[in-house]
Amino acid sequence: MSAKGAIACGHPATAAAAREILEDGGNAFDAALAALCAACVAEPVLCSLGGGGYLLARRADGEAVLYDFFVETPLQRRDATEIDFYPILADFGTATQEFHIGLGAIATPGAVKGLFAAHADLASLPMARLVEPAARMAREGVPLRPVDSYLFQVVGPILTARPEGRAVYTRPDGSLLAAPDAFRQPELAEALEALAREGEALFHEGEFGRQLVADCRGQGGQITMADLAAYRVVKRRPLERRHRDTRILTNPPPSSGGILIAFALELLAQTDLTTLGFGTAEHLTLLARVMELTNKARVESRLHEAFVEDRERAAAERLFDPALLARYAAEVEGQPASTRGTTHISVVDADGNIAALSISNGEGCGYILPGTGIMMNNMLGEEDLNPHGFQAWPEGCRMSSMMSPTVAYRSDGSITALGSGGSNRIRTAILQVLLNLIDFDLPIAEAVAAPRLHFENGIANLEEGFDARAGAALRDRAREVVPWPPRNLFFGGVHAVLRDAEGRLEAAGDPRRGGTAVIV
């Protein structure tokens, strides 16, 4: 095949970086890592070297490996009266969501370690080459799109919380940058190049780390040099399940997103969705019931309580206990008749190497590491990640996440990589795209763009585009049905690539988050 690869991600500049590397002879992993660096420039609310994430990587001639470089809780918790930690309200327009920010919300980041660990194992080009596109974009500026303007408005209280943020994200008159302004980050360009020269030690042992720790000590943060030195990337065996004719690999514990997607697929295993029809009242009420039961099972298995990995694995075993599965499946059977700051990069190359990379900065804590342009995460301020309450986390533990980079192998020989951003909507977004691909056999672009439902806590969030009867049917099950305009970023951003048995390549970027798809 003449094509070198396919890319799906959240921004044209992110895709352009990956494309440049593929055209220069790099493999899918080179391209994905270059795209990660570029996403820190072009998608700063969603992606930062101050956060963490996961890479599900499969060499064409090998087994898949999950690189876990998500954040960890600090080794020692400071007294709540000593930390910089406070709430802000993110306004999506149709709904609002509270997040906590400040230096006290920073968890030990893993993105830099993850970048270098994956590079050492998988890449074919030097790190200096991989950061080139991102550094160039950071200096020259990336034009903002309307979707970027909207996202800046959503988290405006975070971007403008401190003087260093206002210097980067606002115009001279104090208003937030907006389309078509050019977004420039020269300090981030220099930081990327410095990391490429000096390696991960610059962040975890050197100047960058020492500055972060000094500011945390003096301004109410909780990260110490011991936290940075102790951090390790963990390689895990992906969670594997089957659905219909498809072998699905996804993020294993201590992440919770992958196993909840797998549980939902198990509940649907005995139902032929094609007999219901896509978008019908029967289809949506079934999906709502499965989402409701998955949340219920998450609580029953105590998955939502787990932080420590062995407890998380035990919870996963309880979740897939045959008796529990059978009981919940029985509640689904016949049901139709009765009626966070995260981005994702998918890359496949012509040889069949495939990368699904999800990374998150939460929403950012408002603090930018001086001289680097790197905004630090606010994972200790994410309600979804702190089920015991804020400042109640076990010390020195890998945090859980809904991020679920996923690879699906179909019996026809095709392989698909996908993942999503979207906070607690990640798992329902990925679940629905998998069902669209496998059960409804939709083309990849249609599977990604199709309208979505998110059902949680009795509230059905429903995108425009479904059968009119569907909303009415959901009102019988939900205490509230919230209508949304079509393709809103609230419902995640699933970016997917596909390579079929003959080597033909396809890609789909989610329009909800300005997604871009490129065949090189």
C-alpha cells in the first residue's frame, strides 16, 4: 500500500505533527509521541506534560502492552488548612460541573516519564526529532478554532486563575483568546527542546522538578522531590474480552473505565441490537438500562472505592463474577420490549503497528510551572477520581481513571484503535462506538459521529439526532431527560483508526471535539 499510516486525534495541528513524522519514516509510535507533544501545544486544556495517561501499543509482530503513566497521589498528605485548594464552576452551557484547582490539587505527574518510556521501547526516531513539530507550532502559534474558544470559555476560571495563566491565555484587554487568534507558547517550545536534550531527569530530578517542589512547598502544594523520584511507568497486560466476533483489548485495573466498558458489553451479549434498529426508543432504553446497571454494579463490586491496585483487581474479579453477571444480565434481558480535560490519539502505520494513546491534565490546576509553559494537573481536585472525598486519598498510590485506550480485532482481519476524552462520559462514548462498529456494522466515520446517550444518576443526557420517540421513552425511566444540541463535546471525543486485512487504512476524528482524521 502507498499509504504510510492513518491518524485520528483532536486537532489538525496534532495530526500534522504525526503526519510529518510518518512522512519522515517514523512508525506509529513515533507519530503518536510526536502527536502527544503537539497536543500539549494545540489542545492545552486537555493535554499537558503536567498530567498523565495511558498508551495501548501493539507492534505488528507482537503482543499488545499497556503503558500506564497516569498520576499518583503524593507520598505524604499536608493538612487541609495548609494547601491551596478551592472550587471553580465549569460552564458547558447546557450543564455546569464543579472542579477544584490550586497547587493543592496537583497529583504526581507521569506524562514525561511515559513519553520517554514509550520512546525507549517503541520509537525509531530520536526524541529531538519527535518534539520538532510541537516546538515549531508553539513558537509560531496555532490558530484557535471556534471549538477551542468554547473550551477556553468553559474553563476560563482556571486559565485566568493566576497571572502566568492570564499572560498566556488572554488578550491585552484581559479577555480570553478566541478564534481566530494565534495561540503562542514560546516557553513550552523551549521546555520541549530542553527535555529532548536532557531527558526525563530534567523534570523528575533537575531544574523543572526542583522549581515545582519549591513552589508546592511555599504555595500550598503537596508534591515533593521524593514523589518525583519514586514515580515509575508501569507496563500492564491489557484487559481482554470478546464481543460477538471481536477480540477487544482495553485498559486494565487500576483504571476503571476499561472494565466497566467490558461489563456493559457482557450485559449486551445476548441481545441482537440489529433487531431493535439504531436510535430507536427500544435501542436507547436498553442502553440507558445497561448504563444504569453498570453504575449499580460498580458500587456493588466496590470498584468505586478502590485505589490500591490489589483492591482494584479484587473489585474487578467481583465485577465479573458469573453470578453477578447473570443477575444483572437477567435485568437487561427483554428490556427493550417494555419500552476531563482529556484527549486521545490513535495511529496505525502501513506495517500494522498500532497506538491508542489517551492523556489528561484534568482541567489543569491554574498553576503553570515557571519558565516552561507546562500547566500542572488538578487530579486531586477531580470528584470522579476521589470517591472517598477530597484529601482522603491513600498516600503514594496510582490513581484510577476512566481513560480507556482500546484496540479491537475483528474476525475479518481488521484492527481498530480508539479512545476518548470526556470525564465520566468516556466509557459510555467508547461503548457506543464499539456497538456501532460491531453490532450495527457502521463505517468508522458514521460510528464515531452517530448521536450518543449518557445515562447516570437517573439523568438521561441525549444528543439530538435520535428517533423522536426515544426521548419520550426515556422519560419513563429517567427522572430527567436533558436534550443536547448535536455533537457536543460533553459526550466525549472518540478518535479512531482502522486497518483492514488488505492493509487499507481509515480514520475518523470526533467532530464533538474538533476531531481530525488523516491518511498519510
